[in-house]
Amino acid sequence: MKDERELTVQFRPSGHRIKVIPGQTVLEAVLAQGYRMPHACDNGVCHICSATVLDGELEKDALVNVMRCGKAQVLLCRARPAGDCEFELNALWGPNELETKKLAMQVKSIESLSADIYRVILLAPAGQNPEFFAGQYLQLLIPGLDSAFFSIANAPGSREIELHIQVHSDQQSAVTILNYLRDNPVVKAMLPLGNSYLASVPDTDVILVAAGTGFSQMKSLAEYLLANEYSGQITLYWGVRQREEMYLRQWVETWANETSQLTFVPVSADNKDNEWPGHHAELVREVLAKGHQWANSLVFVSGSPTMVYTALDALGPSGLPEHQFFSDVLEYAPR
Ligand code: FES
């Protein structure tokens, strides 16, 4: 129940809401509730904490620039709400969010995993471990390309980033990326990106469903859970059209055999038609056939939009609450 003395402050465009005790500045409330935003002097001098007032009233004596609601700039280290308020503030990160940063990374190694999949290891400068949550992705900043997005395939906590890059000879952008990584000792990357991740260890089972190189995101999630005192069960489904496309199958089977909490379910349809979508349905059928406790499970799905929505449409009626289904596709290809 809301404390009568508490006020609500909402931020746009993020939609974050915080509670503010009367007399508290917005910045004090933001920091006290684990959020982060730019601030320096905390005293109305540097103006780095300025925000636009969209709605609400502020205590007059706490303001630097304006006294009442309206499209006005205020300093959040001085602004004390007199009622519920709404601000526009682009730089605000919640307790489970990380700031996206540009990082120059050394190309440490490029290794062929199959006929067209390469494992790329990038190394951050000493003392600058890349910050990301398991399940997030990055963008490689390759000149002339704005679509070099790749899931991070390892768990957070080290200087290294592992990527699985598929390179068909007829896909010019993938060829350009691979050649750039081969020719340049350092590549810049923007990270972390994506909202399909685990910021902390859940107390539920975790179902990981991947098609093709979508496996890389699932590898990061499983590695993170198994390294962090997770007590539930992980089931990893990996679907491909042809058996030889499962580029780390043997490695995953060994991993699952040695790890009682990890069950691996490979699904290969052995159909040579690259356009054939049947393996999506096959994969989802396998997931449903296992009969998981959906109400007590988190499900992460990575693959084409067709595959992800096939899974979503099947799992919802089976009892999986919508907020327990995660996929980057929901963000970049909403229907
Ligand atoms: S933090 Fe410097 S003006 Fe607010």
C-alpha cells in the first residue's frame, strides 16, 4: 500500500517510476532506490543533472530555473516534488540496467567452428572488464556497416567477449565483418544491448530455446547460472536444419554429461532446404513434449521472428505467463 507521504515520480522515455519522500530531492530518491543518472556537484552548480518537467509541481524554494509545471528545465539535485511529477530524462538506468558504452577491444583470436561459423574472442583493455548481463548482445562498429549485432556467448566477469559469427560467402556484410576482424588488431564495440537477459540468479527453472547461432545467447545464460550458485534446472534446446550446423554439439553434450543441472536436447530436422521453416515447429514441439512446469519457469528464445512467435503462441496457452518469456525478437521485430 502506498505510504500517504510518498510521491511518485515518473521518467520519460524510460517509463521508470520512483517514490519520493516529501522534502527529498529527486536525485536523492533516484540514488537511494538503486538507479543511476549523471550527477557531479549535487548542489546546483554543474547542471549535469538537468531534466525537463513534463507534469507536476515542485517546491518553489528547491528550484533553480522554474517554479511550476510546464516544459521547463530543472536540476534534479535541487528539485523537490510537491506532488506526483513526470520528467523527461534520457540518461537514467534502473537497478538492473547497465549503461551502453563504446569500448575498443583487441581481436584476440578467430577460430573456425564449422564450415561457416567462426568463434571470435575479443579482449578488453586491462582493468576494463566489459559490463553486461548474461543474454545481452553488442554491436561491432565496422565502418560502413550498421548491422553488425552479435549475442555475447560467454558469461560476464572477465576481460573476454566471445562471439559466434556465421559467414556465408554470399552474405557480403558477414564477409566484410570477418575480413575487418582479420585485418584490424582492434575493433570498437557498443555494449551492452538488449533486454532479454538475467541480471540476477532466479529461483525458477530456466528453459533455453535456440535456433542456429542463437545458441550463443543461451551459452552465456547457462554459463552465468552454473557459475553463480543457481539451484534450479536448465534445459537447453538447440534446433538446426541439418545435423552439421550444430557447430558445438559435442562440446555441449560433454558439458551436459558433466553437469547434473543441465539437460541438452538437440533437435535436427536433416532437411537440406535452407528456406524450409519446418524445424521451427519441430523445435517447439520438442519443447512442449517435455512438459515443463511453465508457471515456475523462465523461457529464453533466440532465433528468427517466425520461430520466436511460433514458440510464444504455443507456450502461452500451455500455461507460461507472458512476462516469463524473453526474446530480443519481441523488441526488434514486434508484430
Ligand atoms: S549535480 Fe550538479 S547541478 Fe545537479
